[in-house]
Amino acid sequence: AVPAGLPAALAARLQLLVHDVFVHGYLAAMRPTLAISVALLLAGSAACLLLRQGVRRTAETPASEAARSAPLASTAAVGTASEQPAAAAEPPRTAFARKR
């Protein structure tokens, strides 16, 4: 890529200069590109974690929240297992809830 007829010392110096310009330009362009890619990856990961926490919160029913906030009943007032409703055993699943 060096013109013909140049002295050998000048041709070597010109090749070194072209190489340095390319390498430094490439690295200067690569750093912000990688920084943006990493930032987008981290933002996407954070969004996924926030969405998972939001799904867990919306999966709770008002009845399960009321049961948590209600004072505990004495053992004499609690009926046998056959008298307790079976629906309270597991909260309803949403489309995003993970099966366990």
C-alpha cells in the first residue's frame, strides 16, 4: 500500500504511521461501543429482575395479604385439616409465574 519509488526508511516509517493510525482509531472507536453494549446489557438484566419481582407481587391475592396481616388464631380455634379450605394452600398462578 506504499507508493513505489520511496526510500526504504521512508516506506517503513509510512507503514508504521498507517498502522498506528488504524490501531489507535480502532481502539478509540471500540471503547465507547463496548461501553454502550455493556450498559445496555446491565440495564436489560436490571429490567428483568425488576419484572420478576413485580410478577411475584401481583401473584399475591388480597386474601393472602389479609391472612398475613391478621393476628394468629389460637390453636383451639383452628379446625382440623379437613375443615380448612383447600384453595388457600397455593396462590393462583399468573401467565408469568414459574412452576416449581
